[in-house]
Amino acid sequence: MPYKEKEIEKLYYSISEVAKQFGVATSLIRFWETEFDILKPRKTQKGNRLYTKKDIENFRLIYHLVKEKGYTLDGAKKKLKEKDNETISDHAEIISRLKNIRKFLETMYNEL
């Protein structure tokens, strides 16, 4: 059995990496930081933002509500304060996984 090397996971991601992951501009991420209290990335001495997995998950929730569900910023804030955040995160995660599966299937189809 061949040796499978473990994939290295980063602890912190830069704002450009997060923007690329979601296909948005870095200015949108900075703007949502000011609008939503749950987005609190660490900052270096130079002021560079460092995002953890938790920050990215919070951004994914906001992205799901605003961009995919069509909520206004105020509506998304109210929805995040409600007690059913777990269902919102579950829906967002399901959509994310389905998108990854679709991307994989499209890649497989194109290679045929």
C-alpha cells in the first residue's frame, strides 16, 4: 500500500486567499467586517488580516445569506442573531459540498 502524505492545513489565511476562495473582492470582505460582529480576523503589526477556519465559516454563513439567499445586510444580521444558526450553517455547508461535488463531476466529465 503506498504511503499517503497528510495534507497540510493552514492555521491562518490572508484576505486575498479568502477572497479567491469565495470569488469576491477583498473590499467586500473588509466592508462585511465592519457590518457584522462575528467577523473578527486577527491583525498583524502591519495591519494585515489573518483569518482562521472559524472566520471563514462565519464569512461563508454571511455569503450564503446575502449572495445566495438574497438577504439584505440588515436581514442577514437579524437572521444570524436568531437561534436557528445551526440550520443556516447546515444549509450553507450542504450547498458548499454540493458545489464541490459538481466541480469534481465536471472535471471528470471534461477528462472523458
